[in-house]
Amino acid sequence: MNEQTWVNKSEWGPGPWQDEPDKINWTDGDTGLPCMIVRGPSGALCGYVAVTAEHRLHGVEYMDPKFEGLHAHGGITFTDRCQPNDDGHGICHVPEPGQPDDVWWIGFDCAHGYDVMPALERTMREAGMDSTNLRMEATEYWPASIYKTVSYVMNECRDLAAQLSQ
């Protein structure tokens, strides 16, 4: 497992994000599929699983009906090839020995209603805006807002990898 940290979270306030990396790459032990977590601009984590050129969803855009039936937190919200950038923070990986580099990343994000987004909350506070409505209280019908941790996103990636390997 390869972990990287680069985001300054000191002004986000206390929370599990303070001790988490901002990017993690690993290979799922059950399916052999590459997986990745990357922290998005809102401070929320995003999860990704890669499929090879032989897979039925390789090259398919996430809005395509072929993605119906796949489940991940908030639904599938991303598909693309590796997007390397100069600082190594992009949605891309260095393939492990024996893995192809022509992969198609399929991803989801944890920046939906009822998801805690610490960087967005900080930005709103700095702009003098009320960010209290971003954290929703539990009601009879809805859960309270919760930050989705690395552990949660890893489990979602493992589940998505299992779905994609079928």
C-alpha cells in the first residue's frame, strides 16, 4: 500500500481527516484490481477501482446505462484513464509488477448530502457564510451527517472491486 499526504488540514478543525493520508494506492487482495483513494477539493475522500482493457466497462462513461446495478457510496460519479499530473496527486497510479498501465478508473465520491466536507466548511466559515446547514441532524427519516473515513472508503472500494470482478 502506497500512502501520500500533502493537504494542509490544520484549519479544518478537529476530525479523523487530521490523521489520514490524502492518497492511497493498493491492489485489492480478493480481485487483484488496483484501488485508490484521493482526497477531493471539498476535503471529502473519493474512491476508485481500475479495470483493464478487456473489461466490459473499460472506456465506458459513467453516465452510460451499463453502470446501472453497480453500487458505491453516492453512486458512480467518475470514469477516465489515468490522469497523471506533475505532483503525483492525480487520479493515476504506478502499476505494480505484472499489472497493465492501460486501466480505466471507475469512481465515487463522498461529497453528497449528509457527507461531512471539512474543507468546504472551512471555506464557508472564512467567507463569513453559515456552514451549519452542511451538517444535518438525524431525523426520523434521515441519518445525521457523517465524515466518510479512509476505512469506510476502502471498504466501499473493496465492495466495488468485487462487483466489477463478476
